[in-house]
Amino acid sequence: MAEGTKERILRIALELFAQNGYLGTSMNDIAGQLGFTKAALYKHYASKQEILDKIVERMNRMDYERAEAYEMPETEPDGFAEAYLHTPIKKIRTYSLAQFDHWTKEPFSSNFRKMLTLEQYRDPKLAQLHHDYLAGGPLEYMAAIFRKLADSDEDAMQLALEFYGPMYLLYSVYDGAEEKEAVSSLLATHIDHFIARVESDCRKKE
């Protein structure tokens, strides 16, 4: 399906945000990259903030679609805890590898991550987005999943740190790597070792 004008604007704007930062990119820059006049750009989006809002909407939609595709619990309060009880650890492995591909190989998501990485210390709203999408949010999500494997909330958070910390680090390693598939393999090995250890610990408790 052909890319619509609004979708193209979001894609090009996000590419610029990833390269120069959200704060370092103007509506003039976006219009110039698109080959538009500034007036033509304003016919589609009234402000740079509106463009960012639409990008975030797109990211939220992609998140829900992935959670559904991989049968992972969504972060909604109703049935939240119950859903995690029925999430096998091998499903977590598959979903986590898909998440890594999403944040590294998918251009729209990868550029969103790079923008947030650039801006996390410069703008409070973008810092919150970085927290929600790439730092505290995923950590809390994994802690909720691992809660059924742990004796306390603190232990669950420790498991989440051990699991997600290397994944977060490997985003940046991936960006600078010449052999990018080798980085994906590192993550797969990390997850396999983690799962083996957790399953071994669980058997010892039984």
C-alpha cells in the first residue's frame, strides 16, 4: 500500500528527530526535507508537538499489536496479575527477541528509540517517554511477569534487572556494531542462560 502524505511526514520527521534531536529540529527542517513549503506542512500538522503526539500514538498501537501477536499480557489493570500466571517463560523468550528486533531493525521504532536516547536528559516530557518505553516501563513489566517465579516483589525486580539490563545495553551495542546479527545472537544466548538458571532455581524449590 502506498505511503500516505501524513505517514510520510511522520516518518521523515522522526528520522530528523533521531539524527538531530526533537529539540534540534524545526518545522522548517521537516518541510525542507520533505520538499514542502512550511505552509504546506502546516496543512497536515499544526505544530511539531502534534507530529510528536502522532508518532507516540503510532508507537502505542505497535506495542499493543505486538503484545497481541505474541500473546503477551497488556498493561491494563483488569486481569493483569491473572494473565501473567499463564505466560510461560519460553513465550517471554520469543517476545523479548521480537522486542529487540522491533527496537533495532524496524526503522520507525529504532528512530523513536534514538530520539529518546538523545533527548532523555534535555526535556522532561521526552525523559518520561524514555522511562516508559525503554527504561523503567519495561523493567516494571518484566518484574510483574517474574513475580510468579519470585518470593517477593524485590526478588522479582532483581530478576527483571538481570534479564532486561543486558537487553537495554545491547540496543546501543547493536547501533555501533558491524556484525549486527552477532549482537542478536548475544541476546539470545543471554536469554537462554537466564531461563536455564531460573528454571533450575524453580526446580530446587519444588
